Amino acid sequence: CANYLRYHAGRPIQIPIMYINEEESPSMKRGGYIAPINRFVSCYVDEGVRIPDFLELECTGLELKEVVRIDRVSFPDGVRMSRRVKEHHR
């Protein structure tokens, strides 16, 4: 099965977030969880760059009641967050 998405460079696209290394978080080991506000990040993808299936959010070292910011999300080369995200999460 193949899914195709028409993308025009310069327009933002919503890319889902995937949590990685949850087992490395002391809080998650004790039954804690992440209550996401946004499950997607609005991004620009450079022309010719593969659109990622998801963006990885690093959970290593997360503590209880810690606010997870956009700086924990890793963006592949050629993928950057949209201006709207930058302004909203300063």
C-alpha cells in the first residue's frame, strides 16, 4: 500500500510526533505519561527532501510535571518548523 501526498515547497505540512526513549524517563518508569497538547508540528520541507513519517520527541530524563518544549523534537535535515510554531512557543 502506498500513500501519496502532494506537497508544494513553501507551504507548511503537519507532521506527527512520535515519542522515543520513554523507558529512559524516571517519571515514565513510575507510571507517568505525556498529555499532549499538539500531536503534530507544522513544518516546511525543502524541495527534494523526503517528507518524514514522524518527528521524534526525546523523552530521556523527563521528570514528573515537566513541560515538554519544541527543543526536544529532532528535525531531520531539510525539515524546519513553520514560523507560526516559532512565534507560539517562544
